Amino acid sequence: MAELNAIKELRVEHITKRFPGVLACDDISLCVGEHEILALVGENGAGKTTLMNIIMGLYQSDEGAIYINGNEVNFKSPNDAFSAGIGMVHQHYMLVPNMTVLENVALGIKECWKSVVDLKLVRDKVNEVSEKYGLKVDPDAYIWQLSVGEQQRVELVKTLCQGAGFLILDEPTSALTPQETEDLIVLLKRMSKELSIIFISHKLNEVKALSDKVSILRHGRVVFEGNTKDYSPKQIAALMTGHEVEIAENKADPVEGESVLDIRNLCVKSDRGFYALDNFNLEVKAGEIVGLAGVSGNGQKELAEVINGLRKAESGSIRFFGTEIQNKSPDEVIALGMGYIPEERNTEGIVPSMSIKENMILKDSASPRFSKKNFLNHKAIEKYTDEMREKFDIRSPNMFVAAGSLSGGNIQKVILAREIDRNPKFLICVYPIRGLDMGAAEFIHKQLLALRERGVGILLISEELDEIMNLSDRIAVIFKGQNKAVLNKGEATTSRLGILMAGVKEDE
Ligand SMILES: Nc1ncnc2c1ncn2[C@@H]1O[C@H](COP(=O)(O)OP(=O)(O)OP(=O)(O)O)[C@@H](O)[C@H]1O
Ligand SMILES: [Mg+2]
């Protein structure tokens, strides 16, 4: 592995960055010392990622300067930042999907670029790093075959292989399982003996467990700085949002609605050819929220896809309002009233190059509400999009900017607004609050409860046990493609679910 580049101090002074219509960073100053971990927190769109991209040389700031060990640096590209020993794991992964893990790592290691790429050298590095830090990756897997959590691990391995002495981690835990998150926190803590870290997260218990210092951004400005040990997660939350955050809870009695989604003996293959769903059974009734708990990678992705017509089933049945929808096309499933909040935001949730306005009506462009005689009714679409921006607090200069230019959390809000507000008859949400700040998460949970009140059945796929337990009427547990148990609201505890999620039978 390359020698770690010693960075004793990274200082950012008076950084300002404007995008058309947005002041993303407004006179920001920060300092991270040797072996220090700084947590950077703030609501969606506060400017966290932009500031990091400026440090990495991906964007140029309009004003301000960056100093390393007291010397001003002027990075023109991430390459310059790597050379100075700074590595970043991005919020949206930057891996090449149709290349293997090894090939992706090789892209970042110049020493292996000879007349042919020396993959043996890369393999050795990958093995060394994954062993040293306990980060398991399959070097020969293609990126497109990996879950989001696995991709996150590859990003970390890739950055560490480059020999970074200063790590920038932009929401590194958002797609990790609770166990992986715990492991990563321990790992990062240990690594901070050798390097410095800027850590961005919306999860304040992680901030508390990991960081030495915390800075809060609001509307592009630093509004608070302090030593983490002096504040509780609750206090940091209040400083961040300016008010106490309430937790939305499903306190209603269980319903006896009609069966809406009825899945029986479903068998589905994964991209890698094994059975991701193996005789899976599940029922969701009208007006109830069924939480599907499980460690990601146990068939959740394939389940959401097969229900939405995005993957073929091998056998079994999926009845939706009594109709068999197995192997129907996505359009046909949508027409039957299915709403879908997918895990993969940028590829399945939005079309990044299209405007917010266009993304908002992706599924309804042919409906009489938004088009007349095959022509789009722009006035109606714009009025609707404006309402949605207001209601879901989507932060953007206007509705004509590309959805891909929004901050991570705001992209998620576009998807949530579209799927929740088009009045689905049924909704599948996969990790719905991933990447949302606490205020936004609370708002979304309230929206889901309101849909439930209106009689909509909801399948909530999540790894966050708090979220599952707060919202669900019933909780199913998926493990290795099978539904291991269905518990009523009152029967579920964190430890019981944890045990089931690990595949242990309850009588063992
Ligand atoms: N390339 C870009 N073009 C135009 N606007 C941008 C671009 N990148 C970021 N912005 C805007 O800058 C602001 C700050 O975005 P940024 O991604 O830094 O937020 P963030 O704090 O990382 O939020 P999140 O928690 O949602 O990831 C947002 O209003 C965003 O729309
Ligand atoms: Mg961000």
C-alpha cells in the first residue's frame, strides 16, 4: 500500500460557492488537525457535499482558500487532491458499473498503469487493505452485481488503496447495515490514529460515537462548532434544526382490510444466478403498513423489482388486488396503482438529466391531468410541481434545473413527492428515509401514516429497526430469500428482530 501522506492540518478559510440561483457555501471556515475526526452535519442542501467537492478539486470556489499544513493549495482536479493525500468516498458512488471491483480500484492506482494494467499488483493491494481493515469485497465481482452497501465498501477500499492520509466520507453509512455501520465506526476510530477524517452523516448517534468535533451547516453557513463530547445527539439535533424533532408513530389499531398484495411461494433469481427469493410468502392488506426487516442483500432488492415488473420470477405467484402480476411489465403494474420508492435513486428513481418538473410527472405524463391531445399541459405541470416543492420542502433554485444537480436528500424528496402524492393504491418503499435529514425523515413518516389512514397498503422495506417498529402494523423478517416470521406490532422488540434477521430460529 502507498505510504500514508501526513497531513497535520487542513484548513478551509472563507469558502464561498454559488450555483445559478443558489448560494451553496457562504463564507465557510473549518479546520481539521492531525488524527482528528470532524463531523459535518446539517439539513439536506446545506452545502456539505459542495464544500467537500471544493476541497477535492471537483469544483472551484468563488472565494476563499484551502491550506494544508499551513500552505495554500489550489487543486484543479481530484487527482491533485489524491496526490496531496486526500481521498473521498462520495455520497453517490462513482464506480464504473460494467467493470469489476479490481478494475475499478486499478483506475485509482497510477503505479499499476504500465503498458498493460498490472492487476496482480492491484489484487495484492485490495487483499492487503481488506484484510487490514476488515472490509470484505469480492475483487472479481462486477459493480452492477453489488448491493449499494457492497459498493460503499468497494469505494472505501478503493480510497484506502490510494494511500489517503486524509479521508472525506460523505454519508458513508447511509447504505450500510447496522452491523456494518458499527464495524465501520470502530474501524474509523482505529484509523484515526493514522489519519484525519471529515465525516458527514445525518445519524447523530454515529456523529456522537465517532467524532471529536462537530460543525453544523445551515444554508451554506457554519452556524455552530463544538467538541462532540460536550453535546448529546438530542442537543446537536436541536442546534441543527432549531426545534425538537418528534418521532412519528403508528399508534392505530390493526386493520382487517382486504388482501391487496398476496405473494406465494415466489422464487426469483439474483443477477448472480442464485435464488434471491426462495419460496417467499407475504401478504399486505389495505390500510396496513407491513415492515420487512432484514439485512440488506437477503432478497429485498429482488423482491421490490419482481413486484414492479423489473425482474422475472421463476415460479410462484404475486396477486395484486386479485390480479396475477408476475411477469407483467412495469407500465402495467403502475397502471394497476402501484407506487414504488426504489433503492437506487439516480438510476431507478429519477432521470438525473431531466428537470425536477419532468421528473415529477414521469409516471403521469399521459394522464389527462397533465396532457391534452398528446401535448403536455405545462401550466398544470408547473402548478403541481410548485405545490410539491412547497409541501415536501424540495430545495432548489427553480423547477427547471436538472434533478441530478440537487443535493442527495433533495433528490430523494423529489421521488417521495411523486410517489406519495400521485395517490397510489399501494406503495412499496425501499429505505425511504435514506439520506434524509431528521426533519425531512419525520415529515415522510407522517406522510406514510397519512396514506395508511386513507386505506393504502404499504410495504416498508428497511434495515432501520426503529423506523420499522415505529410505523408498522405487522413486521416480517426476510433472511436468505425467505420470510422467517411475521410478528404483530406488540410482539416485536429490537433484540427479537435482530435475532431473526441473523437467521437464528426462535426456538434455538
Ligand atoms: N452541480 C450543481 N449545480 C447546481 N446546483 C448545485 C450543484 N451541486 C449542488 N448544488 C446546490 O447546492 C446546494 C447544496 O447542495 P449540497 O449537495 O452541497 O447539499 P448537502 O448538504 O450535501 O445535502 P444532502 O444532505 O441532501 O446531501 C443545493 O441547493 C444544491 O441544489
Ligand atoms: Mg450531500
